[in-house]
Amino acid sequence: MQQPKETLDLGGMQAPVTELVMEFARQVRLPESEGQQDIYLRTLVAEFASNTAMIKRDMRRLLEKDPRLFLRAACRILRQSPEGPGAAYLADLLRSSPEMLNGLLDPELLPLRSAVALAQLWVKREPLLDIKLLQVGFPTDSAAVDRSTAQRALAIVQELPAERHLLLPLARLMRNPDAQVRLTATALFGRASNSPEWVRKRLAEADAEVRALAVTSLWGVDTQSAGAVLREAARDPDPRVAANAWIGLHSAGAPEAISSLKAMAVQVDPKTRAAAAFAMGQTLHAGFRTALEDLLKDRDPHVRGQALQALIRVQRCSARNDTHTTPALVPVNR
């Protein structure tokens, strides 16, 4: 009896796992011209059924000889000839190879947005994908770390579910000499730990940006302990920390969040007004429209920029809500 194909849940639909590889092949940016590698590999795929064992061996040897070149040739072939046993084996070979993982981190192959979308599908099949990405981006030998690859690995992991198995590698990255890496790792650690007590300890940090990022990990957490930490953070002298705390409190239904952000929006310090505008945009609350329209006239360009971005977010949210509640309206294509 034939065994069913292994499947991957893609947004509620069942699809073969090989479809992930096919999607990767469709998304990568490659020149269309073929080299000798393409011609030979295409021949192996076409003749796969004639001598399966030998052709599998030859494909593996090609992969081992030059993984980067093999990945590109394989993607071109799978785009044009995705059917048949040879293509299926080629897709499986790519899926089991670390080179496809490296491809996610290669900006020449994939724009970041495409890489994130693929990773979000991939992690459903392979829950430790986030760990593997960090291992590639931050190898044990610190001298081997490529800064752009490391930053891209973190950028992709940021968009995946934050799981507790990330805590140990993130704890190491929080001691990284690169300030941006430390900050990103702090934000991820907070999400993965889901611990108000951890955030409370971060509020003692001297770096306001660390405090502000730590607070974001409590957005959407509606517990008494989280609320207590957020209220403490709302009294922080740095407006970014306070504004982030009010975002979290607003999501938890704190009635004073709206009035507190409106009060921040009329303070003398432009950084406070800018932080308030940012927070208003994050809440998507339509009641902030008037305050944001006033901030559009602010004398400080940064405040005006934050207000504009926030107002656009609020208006788009209101438009979507109006569309959902008024079926007779025709939605506008964006």
C-alpha cells in the first residue's frame, strides 16, 4: 500500500512538503541563463527513472562539490520542470541540504520579505528553524560571523513565533558586542520568556532603549502581574518606555491609557510628543485622530513624521472596520 505524502499545513490547506521547496524555487531571483551545471543536472532529472541509484549518487556529488551553484541550478530546473520522479528527488535533496537554509539568508537570492514569508511556512514543518538560522548567523567562532548575515538571521527570526527554546541562544546574544544585536535579542528574549518579572528587572537597565524594547514583550499580555509592570514602566522618565507601556495597557483595556497618551502629546519635550504619536498609531484607536491631526502641525519634523505614520495606520484600520461592518461598500484596492 502506498504511503501518504508528508504534508505541511499552509494556512489551513494541506500541501506536500516538497511544495515548500517549489515555492522557494519560484521566489528566488536568478539569471535565466544556463551553465554546464544546469545542463548536466537537467539531464540527470530527465533520465532519473533509467538508473535511479546512480543518478541519485551523481546528484549528491554535484551538491557536495558546489552547494551554492547546485542550489541555483536546481531552482532554475524546478521552475521549468517541477513534475516527475527526478524533480521530486531534486526537491527532497534541496530540502535536506543546509544550502537552502543559507539561501534564506542570501539577499541576492531573496528579498527579506520573501525570506520571512518562506520561513513562516517552513517553521511549521521544522519547529527548530529559528535555532538553525541563529546558528548560521552567529557561528560559535565569533571571527566567522558575517554582520549582514547575522542581522538578516535576526530579522527573520523576529517574524517567527517566539518559543522558549530560543532563550539560551538569545541570552548569549544579549551579551553580543554589537548594540543592535543586543537590542534585538532583548526584544526576542522578552517575547519568548513571556515573563513580567524579567521585564521588571530590565526596567533597572541604564539603557533606555533596552527598557523600551523589554516593555514591548508585554504587549497583548492581560494579566495582573503584567499590568503592574506596565504601570511601573509608564512612570519611566524616558518617553519611549512610557509610551510603550501605555500601548500595552491600552491593549489590556486600561481606561486611562487614552487620556495619558493625549497628555503626552501636548508636552513641551518633542521626544515625548513623538513617542505619544507613535503609541497612538500602534493602538489603532480612532479616538486619537484629532490629536494626531494636531501633531501634524507640530514645529518638530520628527513629531510630524510620527504623527503622519500613525494617522495613516489609524485611518486604514478604520476603513477596514467600516468595510467589514458595511457590506454594501466596495473595498478599495490598495
